[in-house]
Amino acid sequence: MSIELILGDCLIEMKKIPDKSIDLVLTDPPYGVGFQYNNYIDSEENWKINILPILDIITQKFPSAICMSMVQMKNMPNFKWALCWYKPGSTRRNKIGGWSIWEPIFIYGKGWKVANDAIRLPDCVNHDKGNNHPCPKPLKLFKWLLSLHEGQTILDPFMGSGTTGVACKELGRNFIGIEIDKTYYEIAQKRIAQATQELFV
């Protein structure tokens, strides 16, 4: 099991990664819904200009991918399957259209073993807390997503607070994470290092 964390622009860094060295991309990019990130304006226009081209590259360059996207279903690259994350009790009401107490998750490529395409995971109870990231995702959710695919080497080009890396550590998968924001990169470093220590306690 190997872990590699990269501080940099994923558009640049992904070009350095051989296509066949990655089995699966699991990522949660900005949604274009106005979250307050450190150095990025999360507007729908910026999503279309900056994020969507990266998703096109991900779904064409690598054999399989999982992409979270809260309200941009109409703009996503053609997907193989849409999974459902049902999150009753969510306090994150969506005011610009799309969904609020459930969320589509798009999957691409091959290697899938999906017997059930929905998960019930209350958002407000299961969110990772205390990591100072504006849009953390539940570790349980990402472990479930990884369990649906046979791949052993996972890439997250929008690493954020490192949830994908922690899930990979706990499931014994190899992980490459890319994050452009230094503050979030350092949060991910700390979380993944802590997860490593806890595995051997």
C-alpha cells in the first residue's frame, strides 16, 4: 500500500501520471453552488469554465471514475450509472435548484460491482467534522464507493481534506491525492497520517 500527496494544480499534475497506473478516480470537485473556499470562487460559471474541462479529462484519460456533483447533472460528461446518496435530515438545503436531501454520484468506465446503487447515510450525523474544510464528505460514503470497484490504485485530483485518502488507508488501497490549496493539503496530510497511526495502534 502506497500513499502519495501532491501540492499542485491537477491539470498539470495529472499529465505526469501514466494512464494505466490508475485504476479509479474518486473525486469530489467544487459544485458551483457558492461554498466559501480559500482561494476559489465557487460560482456556476467557474464550474463550467474550470471544473468541467477537468472532469472531461478524468473520464477520458483514466479507465474508471466516480464524480460527486450536487446540482450539475445536466452538464456532466456522459456517465455509465448514477448512484443515489440519500441523506435524510440534511441541513444543507439547496437554494439554486437540483437536490437537497439526496445527491447523485456519477460513475464511469469499467470494473464495477454494483449490487445496490443507493445508500442511506444521514448527512448531518455522518459528516467529518473539525477539519476546517467547507465541504467535507462522510468517510462511510467514500468507503462504500470504493467497495463498489475492484481497483487498487486510486487518484483524487481534488483531494480537499483527504477523505478519499483516509478511506484508501482503511481499505488497503494505494492512493494519489492532488490538492491546489496549501491549507487543505496540510489538513489532508494530517488526517491521512493520523489514519495510518490508528491502523497500527
